[in-house]
Amino acid sequence: MKKLFFVLLAAFVFAVVNPTKSEAKVMYDGAEVVKGQTGKMTFKKDIKVYKKNSDGTFESLVVKRNNFFRTYDIEKYDKKIFYQMGQYRVQATDLVVFKEVPIKIRSSFYNKPTYIVITRDGINDGLYYGSHFKLEGPWGFNFKDTNNGQLLQYCESGDGSEEFCYEYPGTDLKIAETISRERGVRYELTRDEEGKGVPLKESKTERIMKKGSTVFSRYDHEINGYIYVTDDLEGRLDNAVYLPMNSLKPVGDK
């Protein structure tokens, strides 16, 4: 029994002294960063922030001056910026001090990151809200530091001596995991669901899909928890939508 105790104790000490990679903390600007975090913010004075409940009512919370809070999703439209602070949504004003986590650090949490445009005010190179791109073919990613934050560079190799790059501000992009899926799989909806035109929950609903409906996957990957499906295996795309993967089950599964 004593021998077993010391073996277990030794294993525990080893785990504490030598944490696994998944347990290692990611630090930036003196604070731990977590997956999905876009930055941190503080306030120049005590203010109220609000969240909207499912019944349409609002709840408020008083946040104290100089206390730091993690921010997650960012919304940009009509030249306004909104930060998601847990369940609370905060509009950018002179009272809000936001500090971005560099996109290189944000990307490190993902095995196969996809970058999704989250500004509704448009982005360079004609990309629109919900456009997304990932590492594939000759394309690769670089990160460029500027006085206005870190940029993501999406670059195509030319003849080996030059690179053609597009540059995007980190706060205009949401990072999501890309998961490989089999193309052409038939799925059944397990509940009524909103079909989206892009893989973002906050985006416009294109059509309501009913529980029990069957659809076919169009691509071989899942992005941000969504998969692109159509009613027709042959490829009619006029009715194709993104549906959340957790609302689908492969036909034939028990």
C-alpha cells in the first residue's frame, strides 16, 4: 500500500511540475489569455453595462473604473463597435479602453484556424460580412505589427521570389476551428433551426429548417460549428444554407 501511495504521489508531482501542453497558460500584457478572447478592456469611470434576456428584458451590471475585463466577440456596423464582455454587450466610447490581443496569439489556440470577416461595414479587397478564408493550396499566413495593432497577412507565393499579400486588421476577424468532414453525407435535423447564409450565429436567417428535414453536406469541412448543406445532393445552391452541426445527425445513426 505504501509503495502504491508513493507511486501515485510521484505521478501527481510530475503532473504539477510538468504540465501538459493543453494546461500551459498563454500570457499577454501580464494576464492570461483564453480561447475566443479578442482583447481586454477597462473603463475610465464606473458605468453600467447591459445584457438582453431571451424575453426581451434587459439586465444591468455596474463595472468599476480601472478593473480589467476579457472581451470576446466584436460587432462592427454603421461605424460603431460593440464588444461582448461575457453576457454583456458594451459599445465603444471614450470611456472604454480596449486593448487587442494580437491575432497571432489568438490563432495559437486553433489547430486549423479559419478567419471570418465580422465587420458589416466592409473590408478591403471586396470581402463582405461572413466571408472566410483558411490555409489551403499555395496560400499562407503571416502576422505584421503596426502602430494600430497586428495585421493578418494572407499571402500567395508567386514564382518563388515574390509574395502577393492581402492585409486584414485583427479586430475585423473572428477565428474559428476548421474540422474535416465527409462531403455528401446525408443529415437529419434534430430540431427546428435557422439556416444562415454565412457561418455566424449573429447573421441573417435565410430560411427556417424544420425538425426531421434531410440535407446533404456540400463541403468537406465544418467552420465555426456550422456546415454548409443543401436539400439536393446534385448541388442546387440556391437553397443552400449553413446549419449548426449540433442540430444534425447522420442519417442511419441510432
